[in-house]
Amino acid sequence: MTRNSGSAADQPDSPFASTTIDLGVVVSDVERSVKFYTEAVGFKEVKGFSVPGDFCAESGLTDGHPLKIRVLVLGEGDKATKLKLMEVPAAKPRKADTEFITSQLGYRYTTIFVTDTNRALERLKKAGVPPLAKGPVPLPKGLPEGIFLTCVKDPDGNMVELVGPKK
């Protein structure tokens, strides 16, 4: 789906109307995923939208299944990151191999930059979401110092990286 607003005006020769992208994710349980991304990660839900099945078929999005899309944002305005979540039980989608980012080809993780890793950890703990492995871990030598990586998985096992300093 295309973005209605946003501008690449600061790049006059850009072929893009916006340099911010939206991410669409098909999930097994949209309510559980919205709860994860809002409560554990910190997105805010805004007005969603529906796409009729005939349009989905004509555009190649689905084989005729309509979409009801829940929209979550990080930030405000036209340049806010949008995460579009949808559940399509009638399509019977296959579950991806999400054990590690190297387990399968394709989009494998989402990186979210936080201002305070400790605050992000508090939000995760309150939501009952544990960090993976030994997270948070400091970035390796040669990368910015004082920055930590915390990996978690959403309800469908998709990897989410939270990257930022500890305050």
C-alpha cells in the first residue's frame, strides 16, 4: 500500500515521495501482536484501514482475501514509522522458521532505536517479554561504544532488536 503523505523534498531529485517506509506483517493473532508492539515495545496505535478482497486480488496482495489492517506508529507525523499488522486466518498462512535470523531467507528482523535501554527493559519486563540469550549486550568493538543490543521475539517469533544506550 502506498503512503498518502510524506515528502522527500529535501532530496529534489529523489524518485521517492517519502524516505520513510511502512512495514506490513501478517500475524497469527492480531490482538496479541498489537499488545506486544504497544505494551512491550512502545508503539502507539492509530486509525487502521480495510482493503477489499477484489482489490487485493487485482493488485496481487492476496488471492482475494480482504485485509483489515491495524496501524501502529513510532513517532508523529508523516515521517513516523508505521507497522501495519493484519491477521488473515482464512488464508492459512505458513509459519516462518524464526529460530535465528539465519534460519530462512527474507526479512528477518526489525531494529528499533531506543533512547534508554534500561527503560526499554522495564517495559519488556512489565509485559512479560524476556530478552533473548544474554541481552542486553554491548555492541562489539568497532561499533559505537556505550550502545546495547537487546533482542526479543514477537508473538509469532519475529526478531525485534532494541538498540540504544543505558541511562
